Amino acid sequence: MSSLTSDPNQTDVNTIIRPPYFFISGFIAIPDMNYYYIFLCFVYIISLVGNTFVMTGIYVDRSLHSPKYIAVFNLAFTDVCESTALVPKLLDMFLFSRQLISYDQCLTSLFFVFLFITMQSFNLTILSYDRLVAICYPLRYHMMITHRSMLQLTGAAWTFAVLMVLISVCLITRLSFCRSLVIDSYLCDHGPLFRLAAPCSNVFPNQMMAFLNPCIVLYLPMVFIISSYICITHALFTITLPQDRLRAIKTCTSHLILVAIFYLPVILTYLLHSLIPTNARIINLSLTSILPPMLNPIIYVLKTEEFKVSVKKMLRRGSQRAVTQVKPT
């Protein structure tokens, strides 16, 4: 599995060598890893149930058809898509020892997984912008945060994410893989994949994208979120009513927890890449990709006052219907 039989020195420079498959190495020499995969399965189920419940609640309750909940719905939708793009394939590969993946499937998996991870970051940034306007410019909130502006923001985020990830995938297609086929990750990861072609192709454009992607997806959003919370902290001191200040702090705390869960592990992994053992890096990145979709509805949405009121109304209606159905005619 470590090499092809062809000699890269005898290969025509204009020929692109596309192997029929890659081998996802995953975790190496860690005992009892099946328990970890079963844990991921439960995380995936909870993520599906929680985010589907959130999307259903927002769709059904007209009182939640506000600009803010466009971003919340988009976050829940992205969480479902990210988990579905990643976890079932991961479990299939490692629980059932099907670690061979075709070339086309590998690039398709890379595209969708990185697209939804990118959108996860952009969604948290959009929610940060919503909190910034709500607390720092409360009188202008309904002028600045409208259905149209929120749809434009989310649409622009999706378009930019698709283009950025598509460029990275297209740059992979120009590479020749004439030696190793083993990807040292738990999925078709961008960095480990293009580095396999380094002995046989010019990977400089891929290296540039590997540098730009974290800057655009992780560092710039993180800088914006930190800057917005500096402004929010300053604005909180100007709020005179304690209950208003407490309500604002609650919302900001939930959002900050999501930001910390998503950004800190992956940024530390990127910055300390050379110092972290392969297994620790893979576990860290896999948890960073899988836990936030499960925790987002629990920490942020289900603790929001408007959504809790909406859930109570739905439960009350459901109980009233049940009572009506069981009453004798």
C-alpha cells in the first residue's frame, strides 16, 4: 500500500497519474478504538435529532421567522450536513475495515466535509455580527438586521465557501500520485492528500491554498469575533437595567462557548502541527468536526428564551390535541 510500481522518473511530465483508490490510515496502534467509533455514532444520532428538532421548531413557529433565526436555521442545517458527510463514512471505514476509497469518492468527500466545516465557521461569524448589532446598536437593529440582509449574508457565505473549497479540490485534480497512496488522517484530508503528490508534481498552488484556507476560515473570523466581543463588552457597561444586561450576557456566553469549542482545538492543532503526534492530531480534529454539531443546539438554541417559549407552545398544543383525541364522543 505504500507505493506504486511505476517509476516517477520515467513518467511523462504531461501525464497525470490518478490512482484508482487511496487508503485512509486512520488511528494507528490504539487499543479498543471500536469504543471511540461507537461514541461517535451516538454523537451523530444526538446531533441529527437535536438539529432536526431545531429546524422543525423554527419552520413551524411563525414567531421564530425573524432574521436572527435565518442564521440559526442555517447553522442547524449545516450541522446536520457536516455530521452526515463525515460520520457514516468514518464508521463504515474503520468499524468494518473498508479503508480503501476511490479517487472520485475521496475528492467528493473532501469537498463536502470541508464545505460544511467552512460554513460552520461562517455561521458563527454571522451570529456574532447579529449579537454585535443587537447590543451595540439596539435602536438600529431592525434596520440593519432584516430578512433580506440576513439572506444576503448567508447566501454570500455559501457562495464564497463553495468557490473556495472547489478551487482547493480542482487543484488536487492536476496532481500526479506516483508513490504513496496512504492518507495519514481519518478522512480525505486536504493537507495529507496533496502532500502525497509532492515527489511527482508541483504542489506549490496547493500549499498556497493550505495557507489561505485556515486564514480565511479560521483566523479572520476569529479576529472579527474577538473584535466584536470587545465592542460588546464595552456596550454592556452602558446598559443600566440589570435584567437587560443579564439577558445580553446569557446570549453572548452561549455563543462564546460555541466559538471556543469550534475554533480553539482546530487552531491549536494547526499552530502546533509539528509538535502533536499523529494519533493525537487525528483524534483532536475528529472531535472538533463532530462535537460542535451536537453541542450547538444544546448550548445555543435550546437555551434561547424565544425558542424555549416556542417549544412550550408546541408541547402544549400537542398535549391539547392528545386530550381531544382521547375524549369520548
